[in-house]
Amino acid sequence: MRAEYRFDYQKARPNRFAGRTDKDRLVVVLDPDVSEVFTTPESVNAVLRALLTTMPRTAKSRTVRKTQPGEMGKRRRA
């Protein structure tokens, strides 16, 4: 393994951001192209709420397929 990949665990510190999230919140990572457009949590939430108003209401028991990172926007082949 290269020297730059060796991690010195003695110098490690706890993640200072780990305790800042609410139990009711979901933290997601935006792809770079999306984060260029939506630069604040408020802008992301506003667009998602607008999208929710256009979607038909369905039962909560409906399962949703999880997507892999970078999968959004790719066309699926039939």
C-alpha cells in the first residue's frame, strides 16, 4: 500500500458533525452537477416539495427501489 494511503489512527479525531443531525432528518449527498444548481438545503427542499405536489398520492406501504450513486438521470435499457 502506498504511504499516502496509510492512516495513522493515533491522530484520528471523532467526527464533530456526527451528532448534529436530527433523528427525523435524512442526510443525502448530491452529485456535483446537482449541487452546482442547488446550493442550499432550502433550495433542495423547495424543489422537492414542489415535485411532491405534482405526484399522485399512494399508499405508504408502496416499496421504492433504491438507486445507486450516480444512477439518477441514466436511461434504463429495456
